[in-house]
Amino acid sequence: MGVLADQAIEQMIKSGAIHATPAVIDAQIQPASLDLRLGNRAWRVRASFLAGAGNSVAERLTEFEMHQIDLTQGAVLEKGCVYVVPLMENLDLPETIQAVANAKSSTGRLDLLTRLITDEGVEFDRIASGYTGPLYAEICPRSFSVLVRPGMRLNQIRFREGQAVLSDADLHDLHMKSPLVDGEAVIDQGLGFSVDLRPSDGDLVGYRAKPHTGVIDLDLIGHYDPADYWEPIHTKDGRIILDPGAFYILVSREAVHIPPEMAAEMAPYLAMVGEFRVHYAGFFDPGFGHANAGGTGSRGVLEVRCHEAPFVLEHGQIVGRLVYEQMNEVPQRLYGADLKSNYQGQGLKLSKHFKPPV
């Protein structure tokens, strides 16, 4: 029981529970998830939608389609528009296996809202046990227009057998045995984390996306000057005011770690705390920030979008929580160990597409 590790995902590929054209490559397999690849065509649609019971995504596309886009030579997905892209992977899940999807870290840090939809689906990013059929990515660039190509990996899928979420009592025991944060653990329906607005060095606390920028080619790593896309945020009094509709990159005060036998998912805090969303990319792999995988604790990057009204965010304010889950077995590979893990040991950090700030 638990979240399926990489070796179990490999077995699902061999058994045909996961199949793809072209075949899944090893680079897609992560410690506790599988990266999903964009197909060759995108549909520009009038609005976001779910297929709903008894309907296929293909049928609903005929209702909402505006036009189709060939991605084979690369194509721009424009800011503020909604697209649906068939993925290369398909599922034929056993009745005992369910799945959940989420955007990859670099996708979330670009404010690139990417969600999984399925035939007969009634929720985003949730796949019922026993699902057989195609997978689609709904993509809505919020801050930057992006250039995409077939095979790009914007989201990922995690497989579960049974319920493996740790209770608060189990989480407390785990923290006592192997500290999950570098300070006091706030445990309430998961491990709470807060925002860091009083950095130990300097007064840079985050970045706000600029409203009018160029296109970002998602294949270009370490290529773009942050100054062309981001406005740095400085504060000396431990607080900032979030503007409605603006997108921010901030960082957690706590350095967290995920033991090898655990996986975690970032969940938003209670809506009554403030009208903002604190994450787009929520999966934390086994080994994140863990000493045996080359980490000494890693900060959680917060992808923040404010909603209805300006909101004052203050240092140390609880903004989210990590829900820990038991793995079904320890993965063969860990985040940061023998993997090209871009965010191990991270602090405040933009996506991998940008040069390090000067």
C-alpha cells in the first residue's frame, strides 16, 4: 500500500498499464512519479472544461474548439488563452490503482497552469482507479507566452494503491525520529510551512512577474535574463502587499526534507487565511532535501497568485502545508541522488529557464 515507487512504475509500463506512442523513455521516470509528454497537436478552446460523466474529451472538444495548432515545428501558446493537448501516454489502470497529477516544478514557476483531464473526468488532476483511456493536458499560460514542442514534459502523474496519507500523530512520530523541518514543526492536517520575508542575507524576498514580456522557449535552460521577466521584491519590515492578479515567487521560511520512504504533496492552506493561491506544482519526491540524497534540507518555493483584493503577507505567516504519504517501497533512485535535480538544496529560485540573478 502507498505511493508507487519508480520500480513499480517500470513494471506498470512493462505490463501495459501505462503505454505510450512513442514508448516511455527512462528520463520520464522519477522516484515517485512519471513525467507526461505533450503530443503533436493542440486545441485552442473557448473555456476550461471537464469531460463529465458519460463524455469523452474528444466529444467535448467539438463543442469548445476554436482552432487547432500543429506543434511539430514548435508553436506559441499565448498568455491568457486556454489549450488542450493530447498526451503521448495512455492508461489502463488496475482496479486497485488510482492516480493524481500535478504540474512539474519549472512549469509552476512560470505561472503555467497545467492540469490533467480525462474521459468522463469530473475533477482536474484526479484519475479514478481502473481508468482506461487517453490523457490530456489543459494548459493556460497566465504570466508568459511559451513556445512548446511535442515531447515536452509539463506535468507528471503519481500512482497510489490504497490510502497512505500519514495522520498527524504519525507525522509527529516521523518528525521526532527524523526531523522534517529545521525548526519547530507545525502539524495540523499535514506539516505547515510559512513564508520567509526576513532573509538572513539582504532584503530580497521574492519576484513578481512583469506584465508585458517576450515568449519563453521551454527548451532553453539558463537562457533568459531575469530582469526581462521579473521584478525583484525587497522589504525591510518583513511584509509585502500582494496585488490582485499578480504572480509572485516567494520561498518558505522552513527548510524541509522528505525521507526516502515518504512522498509529499503541497496543499494550499485554509481559504480563510487569505485570498491567494500558494502553489501550482505540488509534488515533493522522496529524497528532497534529504542528507542521503545530497541535501541538507531545501526550502519550498511558493508560487503565489493573489485573487480578489490586495493582501498583506507577513513574515512567518502560515501559507500552506505538506501532506506526507508512505511509499509502497523505497525508490531505486532518490531526488538529488544520481538524478539531474534542479532544485535540491534550493532557496529562493526562479525556474531553470533563467540565468542566476546578478
